[in-house]
Amino acid sequence: ISFRHALSRVKTHTIKILTQDFIIHIASQNNDLPSQNNEIASQNNDLPSQNNDLPSQNNEIASQNNDLPSQNNEIASQNNDLPSQNNDLPSQNNDLPSQNNDLPSQNNEIQGLYVVRAVGCCFFPTWSILFFFYTLLRRYTQPVHAFDNHTL
């Protein structure tokens, strides 16, 4: 028998043993399932006692709802304060026209900035594109040295 043949026999024998151990392990795990089912059934028996607590909680919610009308009366009394606050607004509005008079001078400055920006935007891409082509031209038009071709 060659060494390879013996090695393959050992491999197959080892694989058979491992698979049998694995099957036995799975079978032993399946035996645990009935005991787990009994635990679930015992947990289900606890649920009816928990349901008995719900009516008392509903009574608490009903008592909390009775507090709402008194809170609504407070909101109505707070709403009565609003008209006095509205009277302050017209005096504040009178300040706005004087502030608006400053806008035309500011608009002239902004228009000047737009002119400078527009001129810069027109020339900037042109110069950047020219510089890009200049670098390409310099890179690929260098003189070829004799040693680059590995010829002596």
C-alpha cells in the first residue's frame, strides 16, 4: 500500500468518526426540547394573573382624565393676555422704513462685487486651463536621453 493510499484511508476514517460524533451531539440536543417546552407551558400559566392588573390601571387613567378641564381653564386665561402683547407691534413697525433707506447704498456695493467676481470667473478658468496644458507640454516634450532605451 502506498503512502497516499494509507493517508486517504486515515482521512476517510477520521471523517466518519467526526460525522458520527456530530450526529450523536445533535441527537442529545434534541432530547432537551421536551423539558424546554414544559418551561414555556409553565410561563404561559403566569399570564392570566398579569391580566388581572389591567382594570385597576384603567381606573387610574380615568382619574387622570378628570384633571383636564381645570387645565383647559388655565389655557383660556393665558389666551386673554395676548391682545395686550399685540399692541406693542405697531410701534415696532414704525422703525422699519428708516432701516429700509439704507438698502440702496448697500445694493450698489453688492453690484460692484458682482462685477469683480464675474470678471474673475471669466479669466480664472482660462488661465488654469492654459497652465494645465503648459504642464502637459513640458512633461511630454522633454529631451530623450540615450540611456532611456537601454542601448549602449
